[in-house]
Amino acid sequence: MSNYLVVLFKNKKRKRIIKKFVTLSRAKKMYNQLINESKEVIFEVLVENGKECKFELGLVENKTNQSAPVYMVDEYGRSVKVKLEDSGMSLLEITPFREEELIYDIQNKVKITSQELIKKYFKGDGLKMLSVLNNKAILQKDEEIYLFSLKNEVECSRFVESLSSHFFKIKRGDCLFIKDYSSAQKKYLYSLLESNGFDKKVLYRKFTTYRS
């Protein structure tokens, strides 16, 4: 029987069980590891299905020994009860958690993390340029062009800003981040992307329907 669970909470409610353990020491080890990895997330989930969301990671014991409800303090300083939704379970610890947001790689038709994107597309010498066009992020590297899609225009701008802040933090200066364009510059980008084989309908779209 699994005595301890590492659980992801969304907006104070259980979203999913990440892993079950027999011993507390192993559960605690994974719990701490995930919390540390969370601190390194570049682009976190703030919106799901059009609604704002907050995540916490919980360490749960499969036993009723909790004398009082567990509360978290929200962004407004209010105490909010965390809902386990299961009888016979006790919440031992809960910590704010940065859930990794995914970016859609249009050419390869796959969702990837920011770290995977950096490792694959930002490697090598030479200047790279990352631009915003509707809900698309455009990476130009020498003669190569790569296109990535996000949930909407706001999320795309936030993604580029997150990468810009990360590169500044690690003192990496081989990429330009461009978030604002004039109408003439946007027309140029549309033309450039179309000439490189990208579908016009995809380029003009301002949001996607895929879910994390």
C-alpha cells in the first residue's frame, strides 16, 4: 500500500497525483527535488482553458491524523483552505509550485518546454532574433526561421519577455528580443514567413485551442 503521495494542486484543489511512495523519506526526497526544479522554470503556467491558475505541490499521507484543516495564504493575503477531496488523507506539506508551460513547435508539430527550445534552437554561434507576431514567436538564426505557437497574444509576449529575462540573468548576449512592431514591419514578417512556406491562415491566427 502507498502511504505517501506527491500531489499537484491547482487553485487549491487536487489536479493529479505525481507519484506514490511506501516510505516518507523517499516521498520527501522527490518532493524537495520537484520544488527545486520548479524554481528553475523559465516560463510557468499562469492560464489554463482561459482561466488564471495557481499551483502548489503537496506531500500527502494516506492516513487521517490531521487535527485541523491546512490553509495557504493567497496573493491577497487571505487564508484559503486546501481541498484534498479524499477521506483518509492528511496534508503534511504544501509549497507554491511553478508548473512548466509548453510551447508548440509548429514545424515539428510537438509541444516543448522553454529549456528544450533553448537547447535545440539557440545553440551555436551567431546572433539569434526572437520576435512576436500575434500568438507566434519567430526565431531567426542566420538563414533559418523557426515558428512557435502559444495560447494567445498575451502569452506569446510573456514568453518572449520570460526568455529575455532568463538570458539577461545568465548574461547571454547572442539573442535580440523584439516585442513590438509597426504595421510595415508586421507586413514584412508576414511576407517573409509566407515565402518560407508557412501557411498564411496559421500566421494570422491569434490564439490556439491546445491545452497543457
